[in-house]
Amino acid sequence: MTTTLITGANKGLGHETARRLIAAGHTVYLGSRDAARGQRAAERLGARGIQLDITDDASVRAAVKTVEADGGLDVLINNAGIQAEMRDDGVVVIDAAELTADVMRKTFETNVFGTVRVLHAFLPLLRRSAAPVVVNVSSGLASLSRVTAVGTPTHAYPGVAYPASKAAVNMVTVQYAKAFPNMRINAVEPGFTETDLNANTGIQSVEQGAEIIVRMAQVGSDGPTGGYFDAEGVLPW
Ligand code: NAP
């Protein structure tokens, strides 16, 4: 039996990932910073709802206690994330000219520090698993190669904070993978997916977007680690 925790799974890609992994036989903890929203989503899917705000030490500590008491963790999916430079209609308005340290800090607080907080807190449980797996949900915007490829949509993205935060997630992924060779730890790019993160301007469905998250969550002990993938394969850093 594989036990999996997904952060930010009350909606969007995390929610779809939960649905698919439950169908694949995983016991899924559906993390949500709003307990009631999480509980409703968990009941819909047959998951275990767990209150989890990745920016809050006490919330993360309590989640570790709950999961540990129930028997431990095999797969951690760091999915929760924000894109703070976007207006309500999906237009990115905070570009390099408008960027402040506060926007950068807010973005990193969730996407980077939150991810590390959760990783650090669940490491002891993952180390006890026979086949530990971590999936860090990154972005194509984390790729320095893509962001500098003139003429592509990735090159045209004007925001700074979100791509920088996801590039940091990629580096965290590589360094953790080296430190814990017995774990499979990978970063994934779901693709531009219709969710609240981009005011539903994305061009693919959550079913398509969750594909690589679900695949990397099920990677075996002989699978890749320290990599960066989308549904088509390996991505350039
Ligand atoms: P979404 O529908 O907005 O979902 C984001 C989830 O993260 C929500 O459940 C949200 O909870 C949660 N979250 C935000 N801050 C949190 C916190 N402090 N603690 C716990 N949960 C928190 O967006 P999504 O597109 O599914 O995003 C999922 C991941 O995919 C993100 O890491 C995003 O960067 C990445 N991604 C998305 C796309 C895309 O095109 N959609 C492309 C590449 C990568 P609330 O409901 O409480 O806000």
C-alpha cells in the first residue's frame, strides 16, 4: 500500500492528481490550507483530508504528526503554489519594472520556503519508507534555456518572481536528489493548464496537466531522480 500526500490539492492540478492516484490504489492525504474546502474535496474523491498551510510551521508539524500516527508516508507531492504577479484576469502585470522585494518574498514564501518547509518536516517519514518518492511541481518557466529561447511563449512571459521561484525549486530538487540517493526526487512541468493559478487562461485540461505529476509519483526505485520532466520527456534546465 502506497501512502501519498499532495499539498494544495483542494482544487486544480493537485485535486486531479489526487483523483488519479486514488484510482491507481494510493492512500491519498489531500492537503488544503482551508480545512473545510479540503474536507469537501476529500469526501468527493475518497481521500483523507488534511489541513496543511505550507507557509505555517504549526500546520505542517500537525500534519506530520497525523500522517505519522496513521503509519507513515511514501510519496510527497509538493504541488501548492502561487503566481503573485498576475491580475485577476490572468494578465501578468508585475514585470521587471514593477517587481518589488515584497512580491518576490510573497512568492518565495509559498513556492520555495513552503516547499522546503514541507520537505524538511516529512523527511523523517520518507526515510522510513521502502520506496520514497518526491515530486516537486515546478514549471516550464523555471527553465533558463526556455526563458531565453527567443520567439517562444516562455520567452515572452514578463514576470520575474514566479519563474525565479520555480528555478529555485529545480535547484532544491537537484540538491535533495543528490543528498538522498535512495529517494526518487524529480521536478515536473505540467504545461499551461486551465486553473485558477492563471485565471483559467491555460490551454490544456487538468487531466492533461496532471499526467506528468501522476507518472512521476509512481516512479519505481529504478526510475530517474534529480530530473526535470514534462509529459513528453526530459526538459532543459
Ligand atoms: P490552483 O488551481 O490555483 O491550485 C493551487 C493550489 O495551491 C490551491 O489548492 C491553493 O489553495 C494551494 N495553495 C496556495 N498557497 C498555499 C499555501 N500557503 N498552503 C497550502 N496550499 C496553498 O493552481 P494549479 O495550476 O493547480 O497549481 C498547482 C501547481 O502547478 C503550482 O505549483 C503551480 O505553480 C504549478 N503549475 C501550474 C501551471 C498551470 O498552467 N496551471 C503550469 C506550471 C506549473 P487555495 O485554494 O487555498 O488557494
